[in-house]
Amino acid sequence: MKKRVTEILDEKATLFPNRIFLEDSLQSVSYKEVRNRAIEIAIQIANKKVTNSPIVIAIPRSIVAFEIMLAISYSNNYWVWIDTSLPETRQKVILEQLDKYIIISEKLLSIEEDENKYIFINHADCKPMIFNQSFKVNDEKTENKMAVVLTSGSTGLSKGVVISHEAMMRHAEIECEVLGNRLVSVTSVYSPFSICTISYFFSTMCFGGKYYILPEKCFFSPSRMKDSLIKAEIETIVGSPTSFDIMHEYKIFNDSCSLKTMIIGGAKLSIQKAKLYFNANPYVEILCAYGATELLGPAFIESVDRNNCNEVAVGIAYPSVIYEVIDDEGKRVVGDGKGELFIKTTFMADGYLNETVSTKRVFICNADNDEFTYKTGDVISIRNNRLFFEGRIDNQIKHLGYRVELEDVEQNIDAVEGVDEAVSVYEERRERIYAFYSGDIEETALGRCLMKKLPSYMRPYRCIRVEGKIEYINGKKNRLIFGEMVKRGDY
């Protein structure tokens, strides 16, 4: 029985030493080379004489960044990725949660000026190292903690989700079983160390496939992204609806002959967008993944039927996933109905870093067998034995005496011709719903449409058109920023 994710890499480096594992626009690196380079970095970490400690990765999206991630596991520590584009106050909040940390970076960061806490690595130095020295972890002192991954923070401050080696290996093995040959060549257009990026990285490694890393500059230049994806001949792309919108706009689906599968997660896929993608590439397979950071990525998968594309369901549960839908009275929903989704599985996070209260509230322990159930906070409806995502409990409001799902308001606005996308927020003090949207339709015209579509208790007090696209964080609508705009009256 393997104990650490690096044992999967050891195995693949032995079985397929010359097979390409990681690739970007500048280089391709084999399984053996990745292992050797990770061990070289692990020795630098070991020289710092830290163990079972957080190592902060402050390196841009690159092959080296992923090698550092593996190196940290080899060195018997756990990694935390920090986005250096975040405001410094936010970066400091993350560091304040950590004890005895080391930072791997290209340069000294203003949030930490003690040079003794750094290992400096240039991510642009992409020459493969020839290295055959063995490196072994002392199993007696090994902890099971692999990483602390931050949640999206779309409704407030993000939490550090603690992920173990054992749980990630189980998830990777099950995802291999579910996706099979779709893992031959994969790329992610999520943020570098979001749970979806990490999930598909490890499942691709477990399968023995190629993982393509889009350079950071591609995310600011869709034309470069298009050129990179076509040149790399990627068969499977994973990302959020927003990411695929950009790719559709730049005709990446039309021009990529190798693309076979799109795996979409992080937000509900609308029928209109699914049809757009199918029209752009009639041969592509669209899979919708449902999951959470606390579940280490996807736990359900739905294949969208191009010939009967009426509504996208949550999908079929991964093997080992057991779920229940619990209604407002605390009773299990049998047959058709609506309630909160609860999930029990063999792959699950160990809780939130330094957040005992939040952990106990969300990860519910069964006193009889010490097994945990994850309280998702997602509202799910069951119709004809299929699950459908209806919204978040924390986005469920009580307005004019009625329960209202903000996602339900948004879906109705999205269906109006001339609207690209909408996000709604609730202002509790004045008890008003506000809707922000992108598109061509005028605010007053949209308001008239919603008068016909929505009951009074669901209608926004005001619809506000925004320039550009609706802002997302890790594939989820950034309600926080729009809520703050309403509080300030800045719209």
C-alpha cells in the first residue's frame, strides 16, 4: 500500500522513464526527469532542516512549480501555494495561519523579509538535471499531510483545506477508473494550485499521461493560449465555464483538431453555453464535474447529451461516494424533492487548518463508527432519480416572506436574450436583491422582461449592467466584490 503521492511518481518513473509527463511551450520533461529534478529540490529543502512543516510555493505557473510541489512531498513537508498577485494584506493573512514555514520563491517578498526563510529558484531555468541519487523519507517521522489548499473565498475569506496523501491517492486512482483514456493528455485552465488543477494533475500522473502546463502569459493573451493548445495537441481540457467562454470566443474549439473532451466544473453549465460549445465542435465530448475542495475535486460526473440537451444534472457519483439529500425538516429526501447534499467517501479532506469550529460544523463525525460525512452547503433537487444543483444554502435568502435562491434569480436573468451572464446579491439592511449583468440589453428593458418572468419576491430591486465579464474566483462568481459595491452604493 502506497503511503505518499510521490510513490506514484516513483512507480511511473520506473515503468515509463522516457514517457513525457510535464510539458509547456518551452520543454517536455519525462517521468524520470521530473522525479530526479524534484529530488534535487527536496535535498535543498532538507538542508533547511524542516520536517512536517508548511512550505509556501510563490512561483508562477510552470513546470518547476509542479516539481517543487512534488519535492515538498519528498522532503516530508506539506505545501501551501500563495498567489503573489493578491493584495499583500491577503498574503499576510495566509502566512499568519502557518507555523515554521519556508518560502520557495524567485525573489524576496515584501510580506516576509527574513532571507533565512527562503529557497530561491528561478522558474525560467528549464534545463533538465541529470540526477540519480536515491532519496528516502524517514517513515517513522512521516505525517500524512500533503497540502493545504485554499478554498475560492467567493463569499468571504478562504479557508485552508488540509489534504492527506492517502486521500489524494484514493481520489487519483478512482478518477483514473472514471476517466480512463481521457487522461492521455490533459491541461487545466484553472488557477495553478486550485483543487481542480491538483486533482487532474495527480490523476494524470496515476494514469501515466501527459500534463500540459499553460504558461502564465497565455492567460493574458487568448491568442497565445490558442497557439499553445493547438501545438501541444491536447485531447482533454479542464476548466470553468468562464475559461471555456474565452476559448470559444477565440475559436479554439473550432481550430483544435486534437481536442476530444471538455471537463467543466466550478460553476453550473448553462444549456445555452453547452449548445454553443457543441456548435463550435460537433465531435467534442462535454463532461460536467461536480465536487468541492473538501472532496479533493470532482465526486460526480455528467456526460452532456448533445441530442437531448435540456438541463445539465449533477451526474453519476464516483465509486465509493455515498450521498443523501436532507430536507429542511432534517429528513432524507426519498423520490422527488429538494434539500442539502451530504456526502461520505473514502477521499475527503481532514478539515480546515486551525479552524476547529468550522471543521466540526462541516465534517460531521458519526459517533458509532468514527466515519465523517461532508455537509456540502449545496441545495440539490431530485427529479426522476437525477440530481440537479439549485444553489448554495449560504446564497439562500428570505425575501418578502419567501425563500429565494440567488442562483435561481441568475438563471432566469441569464435566459433573457441580450444577457451574457448575471450575478445577484442580497442587501440585508434594506432587504433588496441587486443583479449585476454583462450583455447588450438595457437595464430598463431587462427589468421589464423580469416583470413577466419572475414573481415579485424574486425580482431584483435594480439590474445593473457592468462592462466586460462577470468576475470569478477559481471558477466561482465573486459575490463578495458585488456585495461590497452595493454596501458602498458604488454602482
